[in-house]
Amino acid sequence: MNARLPSFLLACGLLGALGAASCGRREERAAEGLYDPLARAREAAGRVNNPEASVPPLCYTKTGGTSNPCWVCHTSAHGTNVRADAHLQEEYAFSDAARENHYTNLFVDRSAEIAQMSDEELLRYVREDNYAPLRRALASARGYEGYVPDLDLDRGFDDEGFARDGSGFRAVRFKPFPGTFWPTNGSTDDVFLRLPEVFRADEHGKPSRAIYALNLSLLEAAITTDPDAKADRIDRTIEPVDERLLGEDLDGDGALSAGVTRVRRLPRTYAGAASSEPLERGIYPRGVEFLHSVRYLDPNAPGYVARRMKELRYSRKVLKLDRWALLRAYEKEQDEKDEGLLPVYTGSATSGLRNAFGWQLQGFIEDAEGRLRLSTDEEHRFCMGCHSGLGVTVDQTFALARKVPGREGWRVQDLRGMPDVPELGHADPEVLTYLRRVGGGDELRANDEMLARFFPGGNLAESELRRAAPGGDRDLAFLLLPSRERALALDKAYRAIVRGQRFDLGRDALLRPAVNVHRAIENGSTDLGKANRVYTDGRLRLDW
């Protein structure tokens, strides 16, 4: 094997401490030279073992007739999303291909592998950068037609959340979606948003940050506010903007002025060079982009956000459907499900998969050495289920609808200081409601730390959870960040999954084999209806 390595790499191994730093840099450059992030996806092109990979592992949860984590995704129709799928809380309605649980990684005991990794080794690993090498590798990739990451994370973001590299991306600070996406269950994440250039320019086509900030705030109001409220009866806190640039009285005070911090009336269009672009409630404009990183936990980093990425996910709205086409897309998808047809997506791993609603998605995931590689066709399908016709989404997305209002929501993700607010239409805080309805801190009820903290003696400690509600003395970081011991153990469990490279068998990091999961499904009642445990009030939007 060594005979196949460059000779200077062998020499580096013999130098000991002398010249180690120099050799380390040369080894890194050499490794990058041998690194092809597209190879795995190209080798696996067209190969799909699980045609229902868009059904996530958590849909195989055993409810026992009492635990209902399904309500956060499957709910009643709301706004422009007419997908009413709350009935999926009451019944298992899997296709023949999906009835077998393909996610056998859920049942693997990884305790021995976890024990073999030292904390020091693990911390070194999660503090390494695998994003910049991906950017360099893709920049020189031939014949690649997909997304090349163009956000320079090393240059960071300014005080208003705008990327310093001039790429147009802006950081979004948001409340994480309940369950799997809580850091206590294994991952941190962040989201960056970019609108097309026309939204970033004034009426003469000249780049304008003021116009861009205004258009982002208009989009924020269109996505986050109650879609059932009349367009002139909404109320959303935004960062200070100059409504004179739009020529519309956004706050309803009867005058046009600078420094407006509320939207009570939605205008018909965006501002500046985008003044011909209609502003539609619950709908993104064509060309909007999201960049989403899923990261390891680093208990020494702010918010536990590690530098190393588990995944990098990119989405772009390439087609905007009119109202009729949107309704038809929902109807067609439901008809296909009723007929037992398997999902079909256009595109490929190298270009991204496209759903029926105009969104094109592409993802990257770690290879066995921890370098980011393009996900395979089947691994891409895993992402499509949650971004194609799910009842709770807002235009097939999650993050912006849950953005912290105004200026505080335009910065890099951080749970510190963020309160546990209720979902729209709810009276109680969201985390409290989730734990009450699920009976645990995750869908599988496998988070022993959350059970010990918030279910002492088997009873939900509501008063402790309410400390993070608005006006309380705690925040979401208090509720959702794991202990150092748990964080490192979860990192190690996921590292073991990465080494195995069988993401098609599941990518959930568990500290012990799952118990509350079906290995196979018999379609029929979940028994939640009989127990009066079905909820149709799940909402992505929040009551801040």
C-alpha cells in the first residue's frame, strides 16, 4: 500500500517532530489532490436500493397508542399549503416498498465503537474544517453541473448578518424544528439565505444594501405571519427599514419614513429592481437559495456548534408555480400516494433532485475519512420526503418561517437568549407541548438525558420547562443543549456511522439500539385516535 503513496508522504512519516508542521501541510495538500467529492455519487448513479428512501426513519416510530411525535409534521391544511395529512397520525399508510424498515442502523449497538474513541481524538476531529476543502475540490471539478459552495465561511458575517465575502448570503437565526433537529439529539445546524441579484439592487440596477434588507424583511413578513390573517391585519417585527424606498406605508401610521420596525400591511410587490416581482404570502420568489449545514457538537464552542460539517444541504427555487399549478401539484402527489405509486423526482445527484413544487435540492455528506462528498441518488432521496408536500411546511421549507423576528434574527444561529415561544395558535411553549405529547425528548423516546431532566419519576416537570418561556430566567440553550458527556458520545456514535458509509441504512446517532421502532409495518391504526391523542394544530410558524 505504501508504495502507492507519494514519496514525500513516506518521508514525513520518518521525520518525527522535525518538520512536522511543514509535512502536515504537504500531506493535506496531497490528500486534497487525491480527493474527488464526486466519485461516490458517480459510481452509484441510478442505483437505489430503497425506492421509498424519502420516508424518514422516524416514521417507523412505535406510538404505543400514547406517544405522538407525528403531529409536528403531519397536520391540517394551512395557508398556501393545502396538504392536510393529519390522518397519518391515526394510521400507518405505507406503500408496499416502505413497509419494511430499511433503516437497520437504528438497531446497531455501537457502544464498543464509542468506547474505543477518546474524547481528545473526537474533539480534534470535530474541530477540523471539511468545508473549505470541498469548495476547492468542486471549483476545479470537470463536467460537474451542480452547486459549488460560494459562501466563504472563514470571512464570516458582519454585525447585520451579511456575508463579508459579498456573495449575498445572509445568516438566519431561527428556532430549531422540534425533535431530531434539537442539539440534544445529536446535531447543530445553521442556515443562510440569498435572494437573486434583482432583489439586491435599486430601481436603476445599482447594488443597494438598504433595498436588499427591505426585500428580505418583506419576505420575512410574507413567510412568518399568520396566513389566515388579512393582508392589512398582520403584525411582524422587522429590522429598521426605509419604507420610502418602497413607497408603501408598511407600519400603517399614515406616513412614509425611515427606521420602520413593523409590517402591518403587506405590499403587492418587492422593492427596487424587483418592483415587478409580486410579493405572495407563504410563497418564495423564484431564484431564492438556502444553504444549510448540519454539524457535530463541540461542547466548548458557543452554542455547541462544531466546525466540522456532517452534511451541507443546498436548495434553490428554480420554478415558481402559479396558484392553479400549485394546487394541482398537491393533488397529483396525493393521488399518487393513494394509488400506491412510488415517488419520482427529476434530476440526478450531480445536478440535484427537483420536486413537484419547483425546488431543486442537492446535498453533501461525509466520506469515511470525514471529507464532504456529493450524496448519492438514494441519499438525496432521503432529503426529498421532508421537502415535498409535507403538511407543516411553508412552501416546502422550514427555517425562515421560524426566524427570530427583526434584527436579532439576522445573525448566525445561536440558541442562547432565545425563548421557548408557542407555535402559532398555541397557548403553551413549543418544547413543553412537544414533551407533553411525545413523552420524551425525541421521536424514539431514546434521549435518556431529557427523560431524566424533565420527567423525574415519570412525570413531566412543567414548571422547569416554563423557565425558558418568554419572561422566564432560562432559554432554549438551557432546554436543548446536551451535557458534555452526551455531546461527545453522540459525536462518537455518528463518527462510527460515517466510517461505515451506509447512510442508506440510517444516519441517526443513537447511544443504544432503538426500542420504540417498528422493524416492519402492518398498515392500519396507530391507536392514537382511540386514545384521543391526535392533534391537528401543528404549525411551523411561531407566536413570538
